[in-house]
Amino acid sequence: MSGGACGPQVVVTRRLPAPVEEALRARFPDVRLNADDAAFTPEQLAQALQEADVVVTTVTDRWTPAVLGASGVRARLLANVGVGVNHIDLAAARAAGITVTNTPDVLTEDTADIAIALVLMTLRRLGEGERLLRAGIWTGLRPTFHLGRTLRGKVLGIVGYGRIGRATARIAAAGFGMRVVWHAPRDPRVDDPATAGPPDAERMPTLEALLRASDVVSLHCPATPETRHLVNAATLAQMKPGAVLVNTARGDVVDEAALVAALQAGALAGAGLDVYEFEPRVTPALLAMEQVVLLPHLGSATVETRSAMGMRAVANLDAFLDGRPCPDAV
Ligand code: DGY
């Protein structure tokens, strides 16, 4: 397939790894890439919808009903580079006749790795340790210096048992000897051991039961109106004293003000966060807390995975423009 003056018009809202941009250029010589990589404003998003047949988008673009409902929409496909689509109002996209696709599977393991990294960093107090070494405070090993907690035998509670939740559970159980419990509205009933959770993972009947049982709670549910502030003052109070919260899902699953209060009160021993309620802004109180590990939304951020995500978006785009079903229509 190729673009050209009369071919499909494609707009890409952020820089993508070089192989992905090359693949797009090869197909669509007129593709509009975002050379300076600045996030599109709502006006620029609306303009992209008017000018392009396909918009290749990502999580920093806010596809609100106002943007999607503007007049003169030409676009028929929003190919999202990312699995989460909470930044796209799907009902408004449907009403505008726009198909939405995402990029599942290819980012599962890397995102699970980051969840595990946050479990390690919080329980073993690694960020804090590195900061004090860099500050010149370390004077050598002392048997009582900077003790964390072991992962082995601890209970990891997985909230949301989709692909990434199950991958995190597998690594935690097989690699670190953690005991896994999980809670999700539905049992995913996966037969393939390569993508299933650990065989002895225990389903908890309620979120409260999971929170009361877990030493570490790791969030893996999608951001929906139902999961907004799922972690709030009331549910934080159900967590074990001294437990740790890890979030690699979406920021607004957590009421950050309530999380700050729980950490300040010492009810939680720490938190490991890769996503934020007001992303990219981080609640200032979190920045000041040594027991909190803060990453800049790195879940899928590897050369390999970001390229695979981009190529998966290209595969969706190819299918759409060829009139075939999109492999990852949402
Ligand atoms: C995802 O795939 O949703 C990641 O958070 C990156 O956007």
C-alpha cells in the first residue's frame, strides 16, 4: 500500500521509534510526523481529525467528546500506540464513525517487569539507598544499615487479572517466591500456561479481601468510570498496616490525596508509582517522600517494545485501509 498525493492522509501525533516512522514513510510518503514531539493541543487534535484519514495517537492525546464531536471530521481510524484507551472517549469516537485500535500483547512482559521493579524498589528501599549513596552519606556496610524487606513468602495482591496482571503474578511467584492472590470482576480462564497466572494463585472474592490479605497490592485494572479512585481513603484503610501499593495501570485509579495521607500517617510503608492522577504532574507531597518510588510512565518504555507497539499500530492501519478487519479494534 502507498500514500501519495491522492492516497490516504496520515497524521502521527508524537515521535515514534525510527523503524516505525520509516515504515509509515514507506507506505505514506506524505505522512505528517511530529518532528518536535510536542503534545498536540485540543485544537491540533481537532485539526488532525479534519485533515487526515488516519491519526496515529498515544496516551498524551485527550480525545474528548468536544474534540471528536467537532464538525468536519474526516478521520476514520484512531490507531493508538498503547494498550490503554482511557484517553479516548470511545462512545464519542463511535458516534463520529471512527474506529479505534490499540496495541495489546506486545507490551505485556515489559510492563510486568516494571511492576516487579517497583515491588523490589519499594520493599528493598532501592531508590532511597541510591539517593543516599549519591549524597555521600554511605560510610560502608553495617549489619543494621538500610534494611528492607524480603519478597519471598510475601503476599502479592493483583487487582485486575488481565494479561499484564497475570504476567506480573507469574514473575512474582516463579522468580521471587511470592504468594499471589488476585481480584477481578471476571475470571479470565486462560488455559495456556504461558499467559495464565501461576497455578496456585488464589482468587479473592472481593477487593476488600484482597486488600486485607496482601503485603503488596499491584494495580493492573483498566481506567474506567468504575475503577476511578478504586484506591481511596476507605480502601486504603483496608490494606494491611505496613503494606505497599504499586501502580503501573493508570493514575486515576488512585486518589492521590488519600494515598499521601495514608503514607504520611504511616499506614502504608511505601508506594511505587509509574502513573499519576494528574499526569505528567506529580502530587508534590509524593516527591518529598523517601518511601515512595516514582517512575515517569516507563511501563512499556523499551526500544524493542515501543517499536513493536508502533508496528502493531501500523498493522492495524494497513488492515483498515485494505478493508480487512483491524486485528486490534477496541
Ligand atoms: C499503554 O500501553 O497504555 C501504556 O501505558 C503506554 O501508553
